[in-house]
Amino acid sequence: MKKILLIEDNKDLSDNIVEILSLANYKVVTAANGKEGVELASKEKPDAIICDITMPILDGFGVLHLLSKNEETANIPFIFLTANAEQSDFRKGMQMGADDYLTKPFNDVDLLNAIETRLKKNELLKKEFANNLSGISDFMDTAKGLQSLQELSEKREIRLYKKKDYIYTENSYPKGVYFITKGKVKYFQTNEFGKDLITELHNEGDFFGYVSLMRNEKYTGSAMALEDCEIYIIPQEDFFSLLYRNAEVSRKFIELLSNNLLENQKQLIKIAYNSVRKRVAEALVNLSNKYKKEGESEFSIRIGREDLSNLVGTATETVTRTISEFKSEKYIDVSGSNITILDYDKLANLKN
């Protein structure tokens, strides 16, 4: 049974709301003023809070301010009640983080719909989804259950890509966000002389292709399968519906964007200042960190010298020579295009 905290100083109105919510199978805890409401919110940990704005001791804005500062209560859905329909009050409440706003008098249906909608959204925010196709599908299906997300598109698909297949190309327009369920993907940019530089590597469980989509511009690089891949495509309509209406999704992609920016900055610095030997060593270490599976005693990867040189940012011949040196120094073993790391620590600690 979901628990609702009602903070209302008008006893008649409070009793009426309690009766409505109890009939709807909610457990209701009441507080007669804002100070008591803040204390009960911390103690009872309700699933949602309904709070009047105009109250003695501490008004509704003060209640919301205090609760938003407490990690344990900051994410509880918060609905304001007020007899004042002023637009300025509405804006102030929503800017402070209120989830909804009911103007007195309101009917039973409005009250129950507001609570049900906020509880459903909060469940989605709290729910953890597996980082695989099943989890993403579960996330999308759950999102579709929200009243405000009914318009989400039903179109989604898995595409199969062979090694060296393009997933998208530079200067094409984004159609959605990609999620890898199987395989490895490289993202690279090509300079005016036709030389490629790999700036991102993606693995199972990774999203990619969202930067250009979020910036509403053509792709500035190309994505290609490093091996046979299965990739799930989230249509742009679905993606933006979730991004704009779900705080958890927004935070996730802001975090991903920030990480991408930091990684790209680090790579540029390394290309500018590190020796080729150190850059090749770091590339191999990064490949191991990215793709080595849990429980594997040593890491091996099948990667062409051209791909490795594009990752390092140097000529293929230079990478080939450096790989031969690492093999003779027993840092790695090489068999055709397959490279096995024998001494991860020495590669990781290689000096410039």
C-alpha cells in the first residue's frame, strides 16, 4: 500500500482528502503545519507528498525547500495545494521542484490522477534496468505506461552488422540512438588527406550516436563495426520523449556527454605530447580495459594494424614497427592480426 503524506492546516479539507485517498487504497499520514510535515516526511518516508502553500509556522514553499535539501526526501513526488491561482505562485512552485499543482477547489478525479501519475513517474526513476537489450526494452515499455508518454513510437528494431560495415557515415543525418547488444564498434573522423583517427570505442552495453542527435546536426564522423554486431536502434522520437520528460535519462546522457568530452581532451593531449611507443602501449591498455571480460586471465583482440594506427594517430608502418618491438620485449604476443597482452603492468607503466 502506497503511503501519502498530507500537509494541510484546514481540518475539514484534510479530512475530506484523507477519506478520498483511503477509499483509493492509499495509507495517509497527516500534518497540520509545515514544520510537522517536514519532520513526518523524514520519519515516514512517504511515496508522495501533498502540501498546502499557505500555512502557519512554515508555508509550503518552505517545506519544499527543506525537503529538497535532504537526500532522503529530495526525490519524493511533491504536489502543491492552493486556493491562490496566481501564475507567479505556480511558476515559483515548479521552479523550486514541485511535481504538480492543484488549485482549490478540485475534484476527486483530479486529485487521484495527479497522485497516480507522479507515483508512476517516480517508480520509473527509481527502477534499475539491466544494461542489455531486455533491460532497454523493459525501460521503454515502462515509459510507455506513463500517461504523458503515450505518444512514444512503437518502432524499434535490431540490426545486424558484419565486420567493417558502416553503421552511419560522416555528414549523414541522425535517425536515432544506438545501443550495442553484441560486438564492438569504432567511431572515427577523417581528415582532408583521407587519414582516419579513431576517437571512440564502444562495447556491448554502450550507447552511441547521440551527440549529433542532441545537437541537431549531421554526424561529424563515422561509426563502423569492428566485428559482427547486433545493434538496437532507439528512434529519435522515443529518445527525445524520454530525454526531455525523464530526469534520470537526462542525467545519464549528460554524464555520457561529459565523459566523452573528457576522454577526447585526454586523447588530444596524448597525441600532442606522448611518444609513439607510449601511445601504442596506452592504446593496447585501453583496449584491454574496454574489452577484457571478467574472469579472463589474459586479453587478446583481433585488430588490424590500420585500425590500431588510427587509434594511436600515427602511420601504419610506425605502429607495425612498434608492435614488433613490444613482441620482442615480451610485452605482447602477435599472431597475424591477433594481439595478446602478456605484461599489462609494463605496458601501463611504460615511460615516454
